Amino acid sequence: MKNADELLTLATATARAAGAALAKRSDRTVNSESEHDIKLQADVDSETLIRAQLARTKLPVIGEEIGGDAGLLDRDEPYWAVDPLDGTYNYLRGIPGTCVSLGLWRGRRPVLGVVYDFWRDELFAGGAGLGLTMNGRSVKPRWASDVPHAVLCTGFPSGTDRGSEAVHGFVGRVERFKKIRMLGSAALALAYVSIGRVDAYYEESIKLWDIGAGLALVEGAGGHTRVEPVPGKPLSFNVWAAGRADLVG
């Protein structure tokens, strides 16, 4: 395996290539749709491009569209966690909150990540021991000094229970924050935590590829993360990430 700096450079170039292809694409062909989710051909084509670029690393890939070996999470081996188009419904409707997300993990821990918001041309890159950059410039985030002034990013993944009891519990967990934001992209929400645009991120039953890069960015910025597997749901996690330790959980 190449060293971390080389892998970060490759992930950066790959994310930019995939983002450029998505930005200029006019086709919005819907491959499948469920009550709370949608899949586009653009997702598949983007992941195909990404896998071709990452193949030179000879590392396995777990991707949203083409899948991968969930057993990698229980082995001390590096692998890529890829979301080729996070914020698919935003992309379909022309809402700007979309990105490409490439994370390198070892077992159950993030190593490095790249999130590319191709509409705003903002590329976030970093990881623990690597620091954090946006478009190549080092970033030192400033997070809120206390919870009552903190902004939380959250969301409802496609498999989330939307019943009244579950929603009531959700409100109880988030009401202590000053503001709540839902971007429609977990990867972008985590990137915003990493640079200090928001202070915390919390989401339940979110998939590995959605958080694979963003958690690495938060750790690269010196933030705090907590990840809990969801029993009975492979590759699904309850996730907290924040600049302050008292906001994680």
C-alpha cells in the first residue's frame, strides 16, 4: 500500500474527476425508487469511474452502488468506503447539497477522507495525523464554545423510523442546540463540522459510505467522533461527530 500522503493525493484527484463528470452531466435517469430513496444512473457511472481510478491502489472497495465485503470492518486491513454521489435527491432536483465522498478505512476506523462539493468547487481533505485542508489550504476550525450556541447537522436516512414515538425521541436529542440544519448529504454535513461551519453532526442508521470520508475529516481537524454499529443492519451506524467532546453523544 502507498503511504497516506500518496493515497490522499490519489483520492483528491479521483474525487475531482468524478465531481467534474457529475457537474457537466445532464442525464438524470432514475434506475429505481422507493418510498424514501432514489437511485440514479449517475450514481452507478460515478462509482465505476472512481473504482477504475482507485484500482491502482490494489485495495478493496465498499461502495454504495456496487457493494463490497462487509467483513472488512472486522479485519485489520485498509479499504476504501465510497459514496459516488451523496445527496442524490438533491442532485436530481437541482439542489446544491451534493458531493463525492472517498474514505480510506482500516477495520472500523477512518484513516483519511476526501469530500468534494463539485457545485461549489470545495474539496475537503485530511485525516488523523494529516490535518485538514479545503482546496489545498490548511483549515483551523472555530467551533461554538458551548451547546446553547452550537449548530447541529442531522437527517433522516431512507431506512429511518418516522413514527411519532421515534420523531419525539429525535426531538428530545436535538432540542438543546441553538439551530438544526438538514443538508440532505451526511458527507457534506461532516465536512462542514470539520471546518467549523457547523458544530456537530448526529444521525442514526447511516451507512458506512455516507460517513467514510467525513469522519476522517473531523478527526483531521482535531474534532471528536463516536460510531456505534446498528444491530442487524450491516454497514449501518449511529454516528456523532463534533468539535467539542461534550457534543458527542
